[in-house]
Amino acid sequence: MATESLATGQRSLGDPVLSYPLWPPLTSGCPRTSTAEVAYPLEIDYAYDRVPKELFTALGPETVRAVPPGRGGLDRWAPLLPPLAAPGLGEGGTPLIDIGDGVYVKDESRNPTWSHKDRLNRCTVSAAVGVGAEGIVVASSGNHGASAAAFAARAGLRCVLLASAGMPAAVDTFLHAYGAEVLPVPVEDRWPLMRRIVERTGYHPVSNLTVTHTGHPFGPEGYKTIAYEIFTELGTPAAVFMPTAYGELLFGVWKGFEELHRLGLAEHTPRIYACEPDAGGPLHAALRQGLPAARVEVGESAAYSAVSGVSGYRAAVAVRAGGGEALLVSDAQMAAAQAELARQGLWSELSSAAALAGLRATGRDAFEGPVVCVSTSSGFKDVGVGAHPAETLDPSWENIQGRLRGAGIPV
């Protein structure tokens, strides 16, 4: 089986007729369709007629031998990804867990840095290696930053990370662990500083640079592999629910299923549902107003990693073409979904539980066939985790017995 990329170039989402060479990645969006109000992202195009027929067959001895030792993770899907120039960490291949009633959870917390962002950053850091950059710049206080720092370290690149002041202590420790230069600054200053650092250092940006979200053109391609994995294990589900901030995950999963349909492997594509914390909801606003992207005021939410004040055009494309909706979910709904996942043995970040919260709000009866909820990250990333050390109890049997009985355990 071929293990080299079949990527041929970049295509504008603002006008799909417009295409550009594969290199360099256009990290500021399409230069011919973007305006001062809306930045239109690029997607990657491929020589689909050359995709090996065995790419989506069961992983057997022949395909194992086709991937060189030490090149696991996304290399399984290399023909339909941008060139994977950076070494991997075994990202991808996460479990699809049946939680009953035909509902499955794709648990992305099993990735190397415990979030779905590892799929994206294998591709973005590969772009940095591909252009010969000595380092990367990222603006994040959570999953994206930790993942970018890990893959930069793996590739031998420096990483400058613009974080938000007041980020969770556990996340701060996580970011520093990979040797990144972590600069906590006010949120509104992160992106102007990132642009300046890119200009002065030549480091490659792996976060958004534009007024509405474009993101890196290579990044969402990594998320397509979630669709590939779901399909090889389950076929095409009736719907996929995903936590949504900027919508790169949403677009990548939708595109993966579209490619499966284009290659004649899937008879249809699933309905795509974006699940946004109701403290923001820019995608919901954009779709309601018929806009390519929107900005909204952001309120308070414990789901800090998914609350966004701006959306991007990728997300609108995915929901409109995917025949789904953008749903708003409250902190209370996410907390209930998080607790439901915990009863199944899954510890999800609060924002990651947005997908199951969206499904529960919609109702399982709305779908015929299996439904997949993507849980994007580990509960380790939540605000307050590790802030309070465990108490030391009086070890007397009377006290322990009282605690157990209080918990409903007969002793």
C-alpha cells in the first residue's frame, strides 16, 4: 500500500475554482476571496484517482508492513493527508465505545497529549518542517497548545506559546513540560503578538492569524482520520455530534466522510451537528443569519476551551453540507453529559461532553441507525483539577462506616 501523500495543492473555500500550489501553506486564508470582514480558509486537494483500493480495508499483515517501523499514528492514512514530514507520537486509532442504545463515543482523550488536537498538530508541525522553519508559534491555553508543543519537541523545533493569564494550573504545568516558551498574556493580545513574532522570527504559525477563523490549511486534514476510523469500524453513522469552537474538527470529520462517499465506499454521509457552549455560539449565529462567519459576545462558562466569540467558514460549510444543525448547550447540560460519561468509565473535559449534551437535547429518537459523539479531551484539562489536595480522614471504623453508609453502601 502506498504510504506517500497524494496531496496536489490548496483550494479556496471562498471560491472552489481557485487553487494554489501545496507549498507554502497559506496560513492567512485565500488571498483572492478574503475581505477585511471575512477570511476564507484553504483546504487540501488530492489525486483521488490514485488512492490505493486497500487503504480502507482491515489492517492486516500486508498493510502493517507497508508502514515503516516507528511511523504509526496517522501514517496509516498518509495518501489522503498532507506530507507527514514531522515524526508522529502514535496519534489516532482511538477507541469507539458503545454506551448503549446505538450511541457510540469516539474517545479522543486516548491520544498522546489526551486530546483530538494531536491529529491536527501532526499535520501543522509537518508543515513547519516542510517549509524549513526553526520553530512554531501557537496561541492557546489548552489542548491545542499542549499538543503543538509536544509535536514541536518531537520534531526538534522551538515552540513559542502565547497562553492566557489565569489558565488552569494543571494545564500550565502541561505546557511547560515540553520545553515550550510559555508567555501568559491577556487574551486580546495573543493574536497581534503572534503575528509580530511570526514576522520577526520566521517561526511557522499553527494558530489562527485572521479576523474570522481560518486556521492552518493542513490542520483539519488530520481530523479526517476520525471519520476514516469510524467508517472502518462502524460504517456510516446516522449522525456525528461534535464539540465546536472554531469548527476545524467539524469540517475535518465532514470532509473525511465526503471523501469516503466520493471514493464510492460510503453510500451516504452522516448528518453533522455542532455543539457550542451557549456562552458563545458564533456558528449558531452565523447559520441563523445566513453569514459565512460571525462574531458574538462571550459570557462566562466553565467550558473555557470551547467558548469562542468568532466562528470560521469551514464550520458553516460542514453543517450546511452535512444537513445538521449548530446546537447551543448550557454548562448544566454539559455537566450532566460529563457525569453520564463518567458512569461509563470515561473522564471527559466539560467542553468535550458538549457532543453528548447536544445529542441528549436533540433526542436519540430523531435518528435511525448508530450515532457517534466525539469526546475531544480528558477531564484532566478542566478548571480546578488538582487545585484541592485530598483530605486525610479519621481512619476509625466508626467514621469510615459512616462515610460508606452515607454513600449508600451497606456495611
